[in-house]
Amino acid sequence: MNRPHRDAQSPAPPPGVPSGPVVRPLTGDGLVAHVGGLLLACDAADELTERLLQALWAASGEGGGPDAGRALIRNVAQVLAGAMTTSTAACAVAGPADGGTAVLVCGNATVTVSGGEGELTLGGQTALTWTDRFVNGPASRIELRLATAGEPHPRARLDAGAVPGGGLQWTAGPADAARPVRHSERSGAQAHRPPEAPTDPRREVPADAPAAPRRADALTPPGTPPTPHEPAAQATPGDVPDEDIRSQPFESVLLVRTADAPAAPAPPPARPDLEPDSRPEVWGAECKNGHFNDPRAHYCEVCGISMGQLTMIPRRGPRPPLGVLLLDDGMVLRLDTDYVMGRDPERAEPVAAGTARPARVDDRNGSVSRRHLHVMLKDWDVMLVDLGSVNGTYVIPPGESEYQQIPTGTPVQIWPGTTVRLGASRSFRYESHRKR
């Protein structure tokens, strides 16, 4: 990777030039933007590029902040998820979060973060959706690079706004290195604070702003679940667990790597709730290129080759992720394990037994039960089990337009494209590249 030239001793900045972080655009054919300490580089269709810029402006709020990077990753992931079936993009974003740096990369792009933990490079070419990561500790240099990126002009700067380019280089200034550490920052890490961005007329309300309450006398369209009857739970001390599923970053992965695929970035430290080798083994079949598939698939889920003309020999192997669940608030859950959803899922029996992860779904209207829904992975299928919720679970299968309530306690299979509603107000969508 090309690195910016650094002199042995940088001259002092002239009067009027900020001494904080410096952002330099790289030459190229894409679009790059910097606002409120948040960075973006993308090469996509005009409509998708506009939505990505709106996600950047929304996350920046009023000049960004030490945790704006999390809002940026959430907003961009929601935009990319909505365009997965219609458009592709090379995209990379980064921003400050919890004393470190939150990054996301998709398609033919890379992100490099240098800091106290050394240098970490993430690429999006080997991911079926995107890759995101939280890099701990203060960063001294961040580089977003598209495939067409060249070298930065040594005098070019992008303090705020959007310009054509192939990437960005963010370099911490002397003021950031000398800033004292605050007690509120995690593990003594400091959050970098690039200069604030000017007010922009395109800025939107942040994606995670509270929604306006719905009128009680509003008409209910056909197929809409009934009005909730369970009162909302009052939060009490100790009700929110220290490790909630929403505090864990989502990282998409290549389900099956081809023999000539580039090496994947170094994996993060193993999480205590999911060891790297803990994937369950299932019966599957390989295409002639060696990709492990659902034995019922007509085409290989990786290379697309027909499976009907092969004499398949079933074998046992680790099951790859079966897709993702896209929640209506932008949260993304990777389907590599079971989940229990609800307002208080930590006390559910599958979670206590270690066979499922808790997925907290907050609901101010009280229509979501404490233990509402069990998302089960059975071999190559995704099943839903309503756990006796007060207001029910409803699904819209692909190609249909009205909700159907699923029975309590009975597993119901869903397919990619299915929308699921919990009670009357919260929903998610099951998406996967797997088709049959």
C-alpha cells in the first residue's frame, strides 16, 4: 500500500492553518467526503451515492462527536442492505467511536487504520455483503482507498464537504497526540476530533432519532396485527445486561473461499460467546469447484454452477452463515446461530443454555413481549417459533402483501425476502444470497 511521504521534521503550520487532523483526498474516479470527523469514499450509482452522502450527513449531527462513527456505520449498513438486490457499490467509511475508530468497507475498497495496535487493513472484496470493525485506541492515520485511487496532492486538503476522488487520508495532528486522556474514555484511549463541519442544507434527522407517536384513532389497514395489550416494562437497575447484542459489531464474512481468492484480513480476537470452530456440522454436497452447499440446491450458492448435472456425494461439514436479519432500526444480525428476540431475552432458556444469543428488541408501545420469538437454524433452514407472545408474530412471505400470524410454539420455516413483525410495531427482514 502506498504511504504518504513524511519529512523528518514537519514545519510549523502558518498562521490561520488548523493544527488538528489533516484530511487529504486521493486522486481517482469516485467521490470522497469529510464532515464532522466522519470519512466516506464511494464509487456507486448516482442514486446510491446520494443515499450514502445523506447517511453521512445524518450521522454527523451537529458537527459530529466522539461516538458519531457508530451512527455512521449503522446508517451506511442500512443503505447498503436496502440496495443489495438492485445495485453494487465500492464503499469505505470511518469515524470516531468510544475512544477508537469504527470502519466499514464494501466491494472493491479497503480501509487502513494505524495506531497503538499497529496497522490494520480491511477489504470488502471477499465479503458477500460488507465488513465492519471497531479498532480500539487512538488512530494516527486512516486511509480509505478505492480501486482507482492514486496519490494525494501534498497541498490538497478537505476540511469539510464532498469532492471527486479515489480515497482519503486522515492524519492526526499534534494537538490530538498531546490531548490529555479523559476518565470517561475506555481503557485510557482518546477519541480523535477532526474540525467541525459547517451547517449543510442536505443534513437530515439522524436515523436513530425517536419516531413520532402513532395516533390511536388512525385507521388500521387489512392484515395489520392487532393493537398491543401488554403494558410496557419499566426499566429497573440491572435490567440491561453488560454485554447486549447491540453493543457487538457485525462483521460479514465470505461463506466459502475459492482457491484463488485473496487472503482475508486477520480475524479479530475470538468472542467468548462464539468460538471460531463452533459452527455445527450438517450434511451437504460440493459442486465441482469444491464449494459446500445445501444438498437440495439446484445451483451452487457461491459460483452459480448447476448442481443438477453432478453426481453429488453427501458429506458432513461446518455450516456457513445462512444470511442476515435486517431490523427496522438498522441493526444487522448474522445467521450463524440461534437468536431469542424480545424486550428481555437474556432470561430465556435457550440463552441460559448457551444455544442461542439474546437480541434485545426495545418497544415503547409494549407490543413486544419479554421473550417473544425464537429464531432457530435447523440444518440449512431458518425457522421461527413464537414463544407465547401476547400480541403475536406475523410474517409476509415473498410475493405476498398481507401479514399472516404464525401459531404459538410451532416452528414455521421462512425464506429469504420474508418480513417478520413482532407485535404491532417492530419488524425485521430475512435476506440471504442463498436461493432454491
